[in-house]
Amino acid sequence: MSLDQMFDVTGKSVIVTGAAYGLGRAYAEIMAERGAKVTLIDNNAQALAATVAAIGPQATGVLLDVTDRAALAAAFDQAAARQGGVDVVFANAGVDAGPGFLTPDGARNPDGQIDALDDAHWDKVIAINLTSVYDTMKLAARHMKAQGRGGSIIATSSIAAFYVDGIVGTPYMPAKAGVSHLVKQLAMELGRFNIRVNAICPGPFITNIAGGRMANVEDRQAFVRWSCLRRVAETDEIKPLALYLASNASSYVTGSQMVIDGGLILRPAPELD
């Protein structure tokens, strides 16, 4: 098999949640660029319409809230009927968890401490960042098993699954750890059906999450300081990894946690500068 054939996703049916902007948009773009048919799911009508228009005729937008299980299931059924099944699913939808108990300069933040957390906020973050991923992966498995031709399920986790961080909102950390553990559990279960399940674990990317604060130079300085590459990433930089996991190039890869963080997880000491 040639390299082009390994990375070929022409004609594959792809579903991406949280696809209107950020990493989800990048996933949808690279899939469509490489010949796949893509259903983009998001709850932001304006951003979704703009992304679908930019991608072109291979993209179909579906407006829904990923916490609405019935609507999500219907979207999967419709995408399968429209696109000839379900081959690749990116369980990507997620939200920021707000400020942590520390500010970027190390000061205590009273609003982010555990005894001050709003229970409704916790419930929302877990519902979107973990439960909706479970629902998305469950629907993907159901369709892929019924088709009998295998498939690739890719969840967006985070480097937050591997360590704790005081400046990131507390609910985000266990939600992403849960996603990473779920990926490993389902990889073990679904391998016999030739369904591969992997996680992309990004570090800081310039997206709209957290109100787009990563686009602000001052707001991202803490992450720049901790990165081995001394910068945060653009969303286009995640596309090759997404294509790898969606294509036959990763045919023997499952249960993996693919870290893409510029070395931030290593937290180089400031004195090494």
C-alpha cells in the first residue's frame, strides 16, 4: 500500500461534534479536503453555517445540543442514511470549565476554589465534556458494529487527563481524565469488531474555548512559558494527526492517547531558559 493509499479517506462517512470552530472545524476541514463526506454537529447556528459554507458541498451541518440524546441519535441515523454509513467519528464537543483556583501568576483565585464552585457549572461541564463523548462514542459503535466494516472513533481528550493544574477550572480535569479512560475501555471492547478507538490529547491551541483567551498574547503567556517550543499551536497543526487516526495509516493503533502539546506536559523549569 502506498503512502497516499494509507492516508486516503475518500468517500468515507465522517461525523464531527463541536465542529463549528476550533479543533472540530480543523477535523472537519481535513476530512473534507481529503475526500470524505462530513456531518458537522454544533449548537452555534451562525458559526456552523459559516463553517459548512467554507468547507463546501461535502459538508452537512446539523444544529443541535450534544446533551440532547434523542437529537444526537437522530443526527447519526440521518448522517448514516445520507453518507452511506458511519466510518469515522470525532467525539469532540467540549466547553471550558472557567478559572481554576490559581491565576496564571500563581495567586489564589477565590472564585475557582472547590468550596465556591457552582454545582450547575460542574454538571454542565461533565455533561458536555464527558457524558456527550460517551453518547457520541456509543452511537458510533452501534452503527459501526451493525455495518460490519470496522471504523475509527476519535475522542478529543486533553493533556489535562494526565496531570493537575491550578489555573484550569477543576471540573475540566476529571472530565478529560474520564474521556481518556473511556477510550481505553472501548478500545479493549471494540477491537474484535475492527473498530479502533483513540484519543487526541491537545495542549494549548488558539481556539474559541475560554472565550478565545488563547488569542490574547497576555492570557497565553503562562502556557507559552511552560511549552518546550515556547508557543501555543494553531488549529491547522492538529490536522495531520486527525488524518492519521481517521485513515488506514493507523490501522494497528487503538487505545492510544496521542499527545500534541509542544512539550507543555513536561513543564520545563524556568531556570533552563
